[in-house]
Amino acid sequence: MSAMTEPSAKPCPNCGKPAPWEGNPWRPFCSERCRTTDLGSWASGAYRIPGPPVSAESEEAPASPARGGEEAK
């Protein structure tokens, strides 16, 4: 395996400014502001993973187990 050196700065995924890699507490972001902005985007649903639409029924809580003392075997 060859030893590759990491560049001293990579572009911030949020704003594109160079973000130092070593000693950066917000890595891979350039600042706390960019890190918080990205977190807010995830929390608000701005970032989505593609997939089939989810029906309202599947979002509800799972049905309770059968009553009457019968257990699944």
C-alpha cells in the first residue's frame, strides 16, 4: 500500500472555501456556521434519499400483536 498524503485543505461541502483538514474541529466544513447550515438542511428534509413514495399507512405505528393469547410460532 502506498502512503498518500492528504492535502492541507479541501473544499467545504457547503460553501466551497478551502477547509483545513488537520486541526479543524468542524472538518470537513470550514466553520461552525457551515456545519450548522448543513445539519439544518438534513433536519428540514432538504436532503432526501431517492426511493419509492411512502404511503400514509406505512408511516403509522405497526399493528399490535394478535389478541386471544395466540403467539406466532
